[in-house]
Amino acid sequence: MLTVNVDLGERSYPIFIGDNLLSNAELLLPYLGKGRVVVVTNDVVAPLYLELLKQTLGSRFTDAVVLPDGEAHKDLDAINVIYDRLLRGKYDRQTTLIALGGGVVGDITGFAAATYQRGIPFVQIPTTLLAQVDSSVGGKTGVNHALGKNMIGAFYQPQCVLADTSVLASLPEREVKAGLAEVLKYGLIVDAEFFAWLEANSASIAALDASTLPEAIRICCETKATIVAEDERESGKRALLNLGHTFGHAIETAAGYGVWLHGETVAMGMVMAADLSCRIGWLTSDSARHLRKVLEENYRMPVVPPADITVERYLDLMASDKKAEQGKIRFVLLKAIGEAAIEGEISRDDLVATLTAGNQLCA
């Protein structure tokens, strides 16, 4: 087992990475406090892993809230389902929520924990690769609104994160690729050597090989833990973790939540960010093409955005991006592979050129 610590003073917590951790009661139970335990999961994950978790929790398990699966259900209605169960059961502030699922379940559960009785403990047990390397770490919680993704939420840290790599074997290939987009992101923003390693080992990593995947997860978690410890509330460096997300979130919202997986739109968004980086003179065209090649050919990810989203729709949605300031859209862009920065002074011509490039991105 590998352990990564998120250093946030009194709110510090460990990330455990390893095989078959879901059945390790000695590892999990110390982080559950003294109160009752409620598991929040979805109707895809529950048949696979809820019974195993109940056995691990033993008498500590009290109840389970099973939500519909998918980004389309990441909304305030889901939060109210959890509130209703907690209030009807007269659960108090000593209650611990456990998020058993992917990023959607983790975000919903974390926001419910942050707001029920003004804050109760929660634990993350991410069951997708994307959640294990990114969304379960760092305390971002929240839900979507029809007008913008993740626009309602809170920063609220878990007690621990339990990343059981054995559960990834049950993921569809599409979900694996979506998670790998976030893995590649870490190399692109701060670690060129990691990106090169991911390129060289793409076949084994994409196949969830036990000799390479845990190491990739560890590096991602360590990178994010370091950034979060430095900038927990995204006032500076943490915003770099949003490479590709300004474009990606716009695509998700415009297409309708659930049409594209989050990681798929991040892959498209990172290629679009590379294209825009070229247009403003930051990234070389060779580097932009290389980035696209690794995503498209090595990892077989979608890299071309939907053709039916208009420039006006993009601009409207991106204006609501959380990084926007004083009416300016701020983008995470690349100066080189392994070096990202935020830029708000982007000409409309350059941005429109990227938004209308289609399949000619980085050509």
C-alpha cells in the first residue's frame, strides 16, 4: 500500500492507494469517529461494492443512500435526497458520510457533509480512476446548475481517501480513458518527465497494469496534495489544475450533462488549450501536435469538440467559469509541456480561431 498525505494542518488527511483496501476494516474504521455511518453511492456501484463495504463496516454501518448514476443527477435534488434521509433518521453531527462511487458521488456526498448541520465528517472511497487521481482529493465538493457546471459547492476536506485499485477492473474502457485524461493533465501542467513516462508506458497504464498504474495514481495524488497544501481555496496555483476545464465544462453544459464524460471533455479542452497557447505564442506547434498525438493515438481519447456548439454559446458559458474575473475569461494555458500559467488577456480573434478550428486543432 502507498500513502500520500495532504498537509492542511488540523485538517490534514491521508490518501491510501492499494489493492483490496475496501475490505480493510483496520484501515478504514479509525477515520469514522464515534457516531453512525451512512454510505452514499449510486445504482451502478451499489450492486458491485456496497455489500463488501457493509461487511467491512460491520456494526458501524447504519444506512445507505443509493442515488441514480450519472452527471445528469449531480444537482440539488440529489442533495435533498441525502438531507431527507439524514433528517428522518435524526442523524446528528457525529454522523460520518462515506462516498462510495466516482466523482459525481464524491462531489455530492462532500457537499451534503459540508452543509448538513453546518458540517459533518465524510470519507472518500473513489471507485473510478478519475476520482482516485483527482476529484476525491483536495476538498472540492458541489453540484451542477443548468447554467453552469460545479457552480454550487464548498471547499470541505474528507477525513481520508481510500483508493482501492482493485475496483478499477470493473470500469468500462470509456471510464478508464476519462480518468487517464486527468492523469495526463498533471504531467502537462507541472511535470514533463511524468508526461514522458505516461507516453512511454501508455499501453500498460491504459490496461490498468499493476506494475505501473498505482505509481501513476501516487504521482497524481502527491502533485495535487502539494498544490492543495499551498493553495487550498484556489486563489492562485491550484487553478492550474483546471487545464482544459474551461473549454471542457462549456462542452459538458452545452451538450447536456451526461452526454460526454467529464474526462472526455477535459481531453478535448486540453487540446483546445494547447491550440490557444500556440496562437498567443506560448507553446510551439510541435509541442501542441505532440500533446494531441499522445491523447489521441496513445490513449485513444476524443480530442475534437462537438461541431454544433456555437461561438456565442461557448463565450456565454465560459463567462460563468469560476476563474473568470471582472468580465474576463481566464484560461489555464501551456508555455511548454510541463509548464502551465493563467492568462486573462486573450484576444477575441485568437479565442474564436480556437473555438472554430474543429478537426484542424494544432494542425
